[in-house]
Amino acid sequence: MPSYNILLLGSGGRESAIAWKLQQSPLCKNLFIAPGNPGTAQYGTNITLSVMDFEAIKKTCLDNKIDIVFSGPEDPLVAGFYDFFQNDSALRHIFVAGPSKEGAQLEGSKAFSKKFMQRHHIPTAAYREFTEANFEEGINYLKQHALPIVLKADGLAAGKGVVIAQTTNEAVEAFTAMIKESQFGDASKKVVVEEFLDGIELSVFVMTDGTHYILLPEAKDYKRIGEGDTGPNTGGMGAVSPVPFADNNFMKKVIQQIVEPTVNGLQKENITYKGIIFIGLIKVNGDPYVIEYNCRMGDPETEVVMPRLQNDLVDLLVKMKEGKLNEAIPQHDARTACTVMLVSEGYPGNYPKGRIMTGFEKVQNSILFHAGTTKKENEIVTNGGRVLAITSLGNNIKEALATSYSNAELIEYEGKYYRKDIGYEFL
């Protein structure tokens, strides 16, 4: 049986969960994580380098005879990481599990993804796009638009470039800040304005080899800092999988109306895409609509998806490389996975770092996925806004959450905060 040297890029909770899953495979010879964190160090070898330093990644790949590179975050993929490998004769033999630069535009440009959906008749919110050139037209459009209204910076804005305006004034202010005041730098030189869809959201994860695809377990995450989905957006405060309302009937619609037209559309347009398509969906009156595409796994959804995925992840990556994903039969654990995110006080605003963490050894029946942690003089300390994901499996949401919450009490650091109502609408 062949085995593979794998390099995983990234340092968050998502990468901790992917590393945890990769190292379980008998096909994984050596696992390297760059830059990784104290959690990923349990599963492989951390290498200190930036995910955007392509030359340093090249050297690491050649030094360690890497066979497969898997990018956790979107930034390298949007910047053309796949193409960098394809265009270098020394790297071409290494499989990059991720789309080409053009394929990554599904996430890298809201306008690109909206036009793609229009061309392939994929259901999404009606929209218009504006730049400095038609700024006044945009202002007039906002003044006549039904409320609430959604404004999105076209480019990558670290998940912060979306405003749901409840009033016309708020919409005009946000629009002006994005275009005239470069609120998100180059990302908001173009702004997509779209209708607000009222429904319930979920995340669907598609793994494709460019022709065939399989679905990974779906998930629902909780973005707001406060209980009852109040307060500012975060990178994600928790997640559940499976999603109770995503029954067979609904998922059939998702596959027929969204997944298949997306995979077929990429193929028809000769866009190279061997990787993950994360589809952010909203269910409106029983029908699915696409809110956004991402070109990688979600966080904290990965922390519930990986524990429920029973397939060998390395085997899936090899099948993806060889164009044989049609030979894979998706196997999902029937149990429910729930993750609760411990965050730093002040997050998502300014927050302290370097707070000493204790209690890891007391945790039972949960998996701890490190997100924003680092090591300092042999102690694990906080190093980010979202610090630690606590994932548990149970026969239902209530049971899985009870385990995560009891363990959340055992981890200690100054200023610890977590939402106590993950999955609330299903309980």
C-alpha cells in the first residue's frame, strides 16, 4: 500500500481537525503542518512558515519529499497557490488539493461567483454590482431598494466585508465607507448589493475531482457573539452536524439545483477545480439558495464535519487527484457532532493574548481542536480571538452539547467566554 508525505497549510481550529483526521489514515506516512499550533503538534510536525510564502513552501516540499499539499485557508488558493505548483517543473508532481486561481475566484470575488451562478441557473439572491465609476447610480439604487439590504465587499475581507443594512441611511453609509473610504482596501473597490433572503442557513461541503463529487457531512454554524444570535459577527462560535432541517427531500433539491450545476459549470468553463467547494446556503420556503461559495472547508464547521466523516481522508484526496471520486462511497457517522468555541474576552473586538490555559488533562469524551493557542515556556497560552473548539459526539444535539459544555467548564483561562445556546433552535 503506498503512503504519502502530506503538508497541511494553516494554524486554526479547522487545520487542527483536518490534521487529526489525516493522521488516522494508514496512507499518511508523514504529516507536516505549517505553521500549525500546539494542537496540530500532537498529529504531525509543525513547521514555522507563512502560508503566503510560496518559495518557503516550495523548499519545505522538496526537503520533505511532499506528495500532497492541502490548504486550510483560502488566501493561498485565491493568490494562485495551485498555479504556482503547476508552473514549476520541480513541483508539478506534487498534488495540490485545491482549485486553480481561476476556480478560487468563486470565493475571491463575489461578482465572479454571482455571474457564474447566473450563467448556470443556480438559485441565489438578485443583485447589482457597483464601483467608484457608477457610485451615484449605486446610491440611487440603495434609496429605492426594499429593506433590509445586503452589501458585500467584492474581494476577501477576512469574513468582515458583509453588512446587512436595516435602514436606507445605514446602507448608504456602509456603501460610501466601502467604496469612497476603502474600508476593506482593494476588496471593497467593487461592492455587490443584493436582496436580503429570510430563512435558515446551513453549510454544504462538496469534494470534487473536477468531474465527480461526493458530499461531506453538512453543518450549521453560529456566527454572532451573543446568545440568541445577537451582537457582532465572529469567525464562528460553534457548529452542529447533521442539520435537522436538511432532510433527504431538501438535500435532493440542493444536489439537483446547486451542487450538480456548480460542478458541471466549472467543467463546462474549463476551470480547473480539484478541491473543496463550500456552499453557504439558505433555506427559504423549503427551497435552497446560495449565499456564497468558499474554496475551502469552513471553520468551525470542519470541527464537526471531520469527526462525522468515516471515510479515510487521505484516500479521498488520492481519489480526487486521480479523478476517481466516483469510486468513493461517502460514509457518515449517524451520531450528532457539536462544537463549542471558547473565545477571548473582548472578541471580536480587541482582545488580550498570552493568558495561561489549564485543565486540558481533565477533559473526557470530547475532542479538543486548538485554534488560537501557542506555547510559551512549556505552557499553553491564548493567542487569538477564537481559542479552542470542544467537539463531542452524541445520539442527538442535546447529548453532544451537554458533553461539550461540561468540558468547557474544565478548561480555564482568564476572560474565557463561550455561547451556551449553540443549536438552540433545534432543542
